[in-house]
Amino acid sequence: MIELRESSPLELSGSRRSTRQWSQTAILYAIIDGVRRTHRTAAAEKTLDILVEELGRTRENLLEALAALRRRALPVGALEVLGEVAFLASRDGVDDIRMPLPEDEWRKQLEPLDGGQIGIALILGFSAVMALTLTALVIVQSIG
């Protein structure tokens, strides 16, 4: 099994991925590399290149990548190559990896705060502080 430390040079800047996720990804790409070595035809090379490209879109999820490839035109013999990759990845448990979005990508998906949202947050915070203050005052009054 290939092991990568948390400080792996493969780690993208700003990304917080666990060692387990890196190991799974490394195993998946090692499988693809092994299949590439056993199938040395131009069609197999093209198929695996297309698969790696699709893995980039699906954040290393092989099942989603294979589902997307079913809708694309593939070279002759591609199904045999993809079937072998799918079998080996399933056997090793790396066919359904869920990699988190890199930090810069998930920050792009966040909506910017507007003044109304900030005002509502301040009012809720103030009312929570007031409720705690009044509760503390009631407790002090009932004790004393």
C-alpha cells in the first residue's frame, strides 16, 4: 500500500485532506498506472487519459467518472480497460472516494453577507446576551 504523510508534496495549497484520503487517491492512480502498463495500445492510453480527466471533474470519485464516461464516445476496447480499472478499484475499496473541495473552491461557493444579514445576526446575539443576563439576574435575586 502506498502511504503519504500529511505534509506530502502532492498536497494542494490551502487544502486540508486526511492521510487516508491521500492514500486512497494514490492507490486509485497506482491502479490506473498499472492498467496503463498492461494495456499498451493507443486506444487504452486515450481511454485512461479520458478517465483521468473525468476523475479531475468528479474529485477522484471513480463511480461518478465512469457514469459520466458512459455518455461519451470512447475508443474501441475502452469498456474492457474501464472494466478492469473499476474491478481493481472496487476490490481495493477506492472506487467511491469523496474528496473535499479545495478551500479556494468552497470559498467561491459562499454567498457574500449583506447588511441585512449582519443586522439580524447582531440582533440575535444581543437578544441571547439579554436572555442570559436576565436569567443570571433572576438566579441572583432568588438566592439573595
